[in-house]
Amino acid sequence: MASAALQDEEEKKFAEESIQTKRARDKLKKQFEDLEKKITTEAIKKKSQEIHRWITRHAHTRIALKEKNICLFDENQNAAKVSDKIAKLSQQIKDNGFSS
């Protein structure tokens, strides 16, 4: 009983939705429902094939990571040293007043 009274008080804190707001909410709800209907196993397979074809078409621009030394952490899982380029960019941002 007390829970119902508390819930009624909480509902009274807000103004009633306008007709435009209700229409907008219904429109968005319908759009989301339509999107959910489009997400099917078949659609996912089709998109997966498109992604694989894109990767194949752009294979010539790929970099072989086995030949590159990419390290975000050292052996002890400490963050890697910030590169000089990033440090310079960071300093430029600070100097130009873009940092908060």
C-alpha cells in the first residue's frame, strides 16, 4: 500500500506529456521495432560477406603486423612509453589552450 502511494507521488512530480511528445515517442518506438525486424540471421550473414569482400578488396593496403613492433604494454603489463610524436601533439594542444 505504501509503495503505491510513493509511486503516485513520484508520478506527480513530472508534468503530463504533450501530444507532440507522445507522437514522437511512438514514432521512435516504431522505428526501433522496424529496425529490430531487419536484424535477421540472413541479414547478418549478408553483412558478414560484405565485410569479408571489403577486406579482400583492400588487402593491398594492409600492413603485416608480424613485421611491425607494436607494444602497448611491457612484460610487466605497465603502459608503454608515450611516443615523441604524441607527446609533441599533446604539448601543442596544451599550449594552444584546447585542454581543460
